[in-house]
Amino acid sequence: GKHQLDKNYESLNTDAVALEEKTDEYNMVVEYINNLHGKHEFGYSLSVIDVFRVQRKGEDAIFEPWKNDHNRQLLWHGSRVTNFMGILSQGLRIAPPEAPVSGYLFGKGVYFANVVSKSANYCRTTRSAPTGLMLLSEVALGKMFEVKGPTYMDKARPGYHSTKCMR
């Protein structure tokens, strides 16, 4: 029969392809990291080990209503390695109502940043476990509610699709 690792990968319902180092797509990701890492601000450096193109099966249909949204950006999402099995199999999800609300500066939602270092902090790497996983995602932002700092919200502002912190 199939190897257990193959069965586990298939259960993710996701296609992940390692990109060759010399491809345009790989180089674009590395360039985004190099151009958007504020190492002076965050006190550490980032290095790329591998880049994967990841596509969740059925995700295109979910985002079909947003295909004509012109306010789309490539943004970073960082999370603990232990969260990635769920992220790959179920997508990025908003925390359930029963989850504690601490740590959500703008309320429960899916958080992205345009500075790779900001998202890298959420990987929770350490000196003894220095490897983290990051997503560079095309995000349809729609109409953005702009705030100057943390503004906790129980739900999205009426008439808006996302919240953008301007600092």
C-alpha cells in the first residue's frame, strides 16, 4: 500500500511544488524578503531554505467572487510550524468564538503584513529552533477600513472588507 507520509500529504488536499532556485517565481519571493525585511527594526536576519508554490484544491472557486477586485496585494502571513497542517488542509481561518481574545490587536481575523519581518515574528522561532514557515499570499482586500493603531473590533466594520493599520 501507500506510505503513510504519502497518505498524510494527500489528506491535506493541497498541491505543493518546490520551486527551482533559478526560476523567476523563486527569485521574486527572495527579492520580496530582501526588500521588505526591516532587520534593523526587528534585530534578526532571514534566509530562504526553500520556496514552494502551494494551491489548495477548491480554493479558486472560493475566491471566484473576488477575482475582479482590483485591490489585491501580495502579503505575508507567519504562523507556528505546528499550525501549518491545519492551514494547508483547511486554509487560513478566523479563530472560533470560544478562543481567547488576547493577542488580537484588531479582533479575531486573518492577519497579513506587507513587511516580512512583522509576519516572521508570528512564526515563534527560537535560537534552538530557528526554522519557520511563512506564506506569501495574494490577498483580496476590497474596501479597507484604515486605522492608525490597534483598534479592537468584534466584527468587521459595516461596508468594509478588511482593516489596514497605517503605522
